[in-house]
Amino acid sequence: MEEARAIIRRDSCDTAVVVEMAPAPANDRCQWAQRGCRRPRWHRRSTEPDCAVLLVPLEHIVRVVRVVPDFGDLSARRGVDAAPAGRTALSEDRNEMRYWLSVFYKWDV
């Protein structure tokens, strides 16, 4: 799974800039986990200092899904007023961020 960060329009081929995501362990007591939502995080290869970014032709994107920040995890780490790690955040903050893949927004049924 990847998170789209931008779309580049070109004459030859429209391309999405995506960040690779990998599975993260879920808290079984969380309501999202109890309803079957998967919990991804940004993927960082061990040989790279930051998240893995790819360019993917739009024609290769199979489906769109809804990914939402894990605010329970974020508030436990940073407090209730913390904002999710964005594009300009420190790489440590982006790597700590966790998300939920929402089963309430199905495109593959």
C-alpha cells in the first residue's frame, strides 16, 4: 500500500508521488481494530534515512482507499493537541506516525 502525496501532470504520463506504507501492529482494544481496519505506517528501508518515495504512473493505481491518522497513538505519544506529522515534519516524527486503513470506505466490493 502507498499513500499518494502529489500528482504530476505530464504529456507523456500522469504520475503519482507516493510514500510506501508497511503494516504496523494494532491495539486489539481499539475500535478500529475490532472492526477489521488495518494499521499501516510509512515504510523506511533500513538503508535509507527517510521514508521510501516512489513515482507511480496513474494507470498502475488499482484503487483508492481512505487512510486516517491514528489519533489515539499520536495523543499518547505527543499529547491531545498534537497534529499528525506532515510533509515538513522531522523524519523521526513521520516514521513514528501510524494510520488506519478504513474499512468503512470500501472501493473493492
